Amino acid sequence: MAALPYLFLAVLLFHPAAASAAHAPPPSKPYLPTPPEKVQVWPKPASISWPSAVFAPLSPTFSIRASPSHPSLRHAIAYYTRLIRSERHAPLVPPANYTLSRAPINLLALSVSDPAVPLGPGVDESYTLSVPHDSGAADISAATPWGAIRGLETFSQLAWAGGGPAAGGQPIVPSDIEISDRPLFTHRGILLDTARNYYPVPDILHTLRAMAFNKLNVFHWHITDSQSFPIVLRTVPNLANFGAYSPTMRYTEQDVSRVVRYAEAFGIRVIPEIDMPGHAGSWAGAFPEIVTCANKFWAPSGKPALASEPCTGQLNPLKPKTYRVAHDVLRDLAAAFPDRYLHAGADEVNTACWEDDPMVRRFLRDGGTHGRLLELFVNATRPFMVHELNRTVVYWEDVLLGPKVAVGRTVLPRETTVLQTWNNGPENTKRIVAAGYRAIVSSASYYYLDCGHGGWLGNDSRYDKQEKEGEGAPLFNDPGGTGGSWCAPFKTWQRVYDYDILHGLTEDEAMRVLGGEVALWSEQTDAAVLDGRLWPRASAAAETLWSGNKGPNGRKRYADATDRLHEFRRRMVRRGIRAEPLQPLWCPLHPHMCNLAQ
């Protein structure tokens, strides 16, 4: 690519005709197709009626009021009032032909039929929004406060800096518009791993705001892993004292409360995950006696790997103290996080790590199995979460589908268990829901946002290749290779947007898919790059989980989505979210000219 400008210069120097053409005067008026008038809202609402391109300015005294009130609505009203009054969004391609209503909008009235509905699984987030022509007011009606909050975000995206002096410098919004909206899926989330690298609380709150802009409603907080245990728990504080990277890289009880309350104010649930019995090396600082294969090199030469990546350690299911500590952890976790769901991990259990312990080796010699070890652990922790803590337990799919270590269905009652998929795309989703379980979809082939950034292991001689890789061999360094990323290639927003999480399911099976989560594992990510890794790719998932990825004709709406995502990404950036660009700026300024096909 870098040589092309010089090649072009050489052509100009040695070919006079080409040079003459290069110096020809530009056309007097470049081709700029007139954009269609449309409502630029992300995610796309279920239904929009806007018969004519008429806008109304907001009054300088514009206000939002709710009847009846609600604590989270009070926060949302204050936040969106400030945002709508101050934001002056300038579209990349502003509407070309429209009229301006003379009646400014003074009031946005919120009506909530059941303000007492708590935030939780399956809560109603539907709303209707209307801006009657020349009425001087707008209305949002919702069954719950959480639906009203989604309506506020939609109204904020309707506003833009148009109208000029006739609008008095105020934002304008579509007039005579009716929007009726509700999500396709009730679980629409982001997983953030704060164990491999630490994220300060302000960066988590920043991410929650961005989630609200995208109408995402679940923050799956993968708090602990083998590398660190950053959460301070009241009963077992030494887990963080010895397991966090440093005293400044811990989440206190006050930090957790701040995150949970802030999330709730935007209608976002916080589901905590303590990964166990695998991925538990960070427990060994405080309780070395209950952790097998801790602090060992992860891939010993000539022997099976002790972990899926560096940092070893698993909880020992044969030690009674394991369960005393685990129950303390789970009890403290439930006290800090009010959500009905509690994620208990159970992924990637490593047989060699367990076998490193002499007690486990004796158990296996006496006829025990690795599956039986996992069953012992699940039977000692899952009923405690369900009956003592009143939680529905979420596990990674491995607990049932693991190729080496898994338990039977009788160990996992369907009514109190949810399984989260990550392998084999639609195939594993099908296996889970066909078995009668509810599913959260996080297929790595589509929804893992850390993929495609290359490897991160040190002392890796696979990069020391100067020659082209051989024909037929798995590619590593050359174009098309993995570069060391196990789940390469990079998941573009188009790849995320394309995923149909109900693919191949019967109507009955589809009813058991709660929704999906994009996942950001943090081996190569921290707060410095967080926004760009998440956005706008997580926005692509947000739309497909809210309103799907197909138009009324049943075809994927790529072109429409591209135009709207350009605008929404621009709005996010102005709101302080450092989302990556989709294309060169020339592309949205020349609609459809950057498509692969006309």
C-alpha cells in the first residue's frame, strides 16, 4: 500500500497524457446523491411512523416530567434533560429538505403504568413515543420505568442541531412522529473481564453509559480469574488482599455499590461472575491448601498443559475447606449484587491440574473420574446458590458440554440453571436449548471482541519466520493466518451484526434463548483501549438483539445499518465514547459508494 503513491507519481512523470489529465480542472459540482429522509436511531426501533419531514425546535426551557415518579427515573430524567439541552449533534449527512414547525416543544411527559416493577430478568422494556404536530409537547408511555428509560434514549437521538436561526440555536426533533418499540430479546449484554487486566471504576461507569446509549441491559462482570481476585469480600477479605494485583487495583464494597446503583439508574442489570472450580489460581495466595497446581508453569515441556493459558490453579473438590470458602464467597457476592442471576463459571476445567494433586490422583486410582470431581463441586455449591441465596445459577456451557469434563443433566435442574454458549456457534446453542435449558449466546466466532489481535505469549519462535509459509500448511504469520490468536480473525462489526442467534432452532427451542452477550476478555485490553475494542462493534450486537438485523422484506439491512451506524458512532464520539471509525470519512459523505456491490 505504501508504494502506490510513488508508483502514481512515476506514471505522471513519464506519461505526459496522464500528467495532463492529473492537472485538469476538477468538475464544477461533485456528485453527491441526495440522501433519503429517515430517522437515525440506534438500535432501530420496531416501528416508526413519520409521514412528512417536519421538525420542531426544543424550547430553551425544555423539561422532562414523569408521572408517577421512580428513583431510577429521577436520575434518568436529570441525565437526559442535561444531555438533550446541551447536545448539538451535527449529522454527517443532514436532511436536505424539511420544514420547521413554529411551535417549540416545551415538555416531554413520561407516563409509567407500573413504576414499582423491579429491574430483573425478562422485565418489560417496551415504550411508545409521540411528538404530535404543533402541540408543544412530546409523550413517552411505558409499562415500567425501564421502558421509559429506553424511550428517553430514543428521544435524545431524535434531536440534532438543525434549523439554524429559525430554531433559535436549539436542537430540533421530528414532529408528527410515532414510535412503538420493544426488544426482541430481554437479555442484551456485555461481558467485561476485570481479572486479567484491571479497569478503574470510572471506566466501568463510562462503559455503562455507553451501554445505555445502545439500549444494552446486562453488564456481565467477570470479576475474578486465575490471574487476579480484585473484589474485596467482607467475610474473606484476604482473597483480594493476596489475590489482587495491588491495593490500588481492588474493588471495595463501596465501589461495587456504586457500579450497581449507577447501572440500575440506566436500567442495566449487573450479573457478577466468580469463575470456579477452574480459573482459580488467584485463590491460592489466601488459601493455598484448597488450590491444585497453583503457581506452576502452564505448559511444562513434554507434559499436558496445566491451564488453557498462563496462570494455573483450580479449586480442589475433595477438600471440605474448599466449600466453606466458596460458600463465604458466594454469600458475600449475593449480598453485594441484588440481581437474581449469579454466574458461577465452570468452564475449561483442566484434568492435568487436578491430577497434580496427590489426593486427586488417589481418587482417580480408586475408580473416580474427572466428571465425578466436577459433579461433587457442583452438588456442593449449586444448591447453596439456589436455596440459600435464592439465585438462578448461570454456568458456561462446558459444565454440560465439556469435551473432557462435564456433568449429567440430572445435576443441573433446568428451572434454576441458565447456560452460556461460547463454542461451535449455533451448534452448541442448539444442543443446550434442545436439552431444555435457557441459553445466553456468546459464540466466540461472532461475539468475542478480543479475537484477532494476535498472540500475547512471550518467547514464541513461531513469529521468527522470514520465508513465505508452505503451501497447505496452517497459516500463522502470512495473510490469512491467526497470528497467534486462537479465535482469529478479528470480528468486524459486520460479522457481529450478521449473527442470527436463533439460527437452526425450532420455534419452541428459540423461546429458550434469552439473548446474547458480546465478550471482551482482557489479556490484551485495559482502560486505555477499552472504548475502541468495544465500540461500535458492541453496537452491532445491540441492534440485532433489540430489533434484529433484517428489514420487513426479510433481507439483511446492511446498507441501512451502515449509514445509521456511521451517524450513531459520530454521536457516541461527541458523547465521549472513543468508538473506532467504520470507514474512511469519504464513505458516509458519499452514500453507497463504498459498498462491495451496487
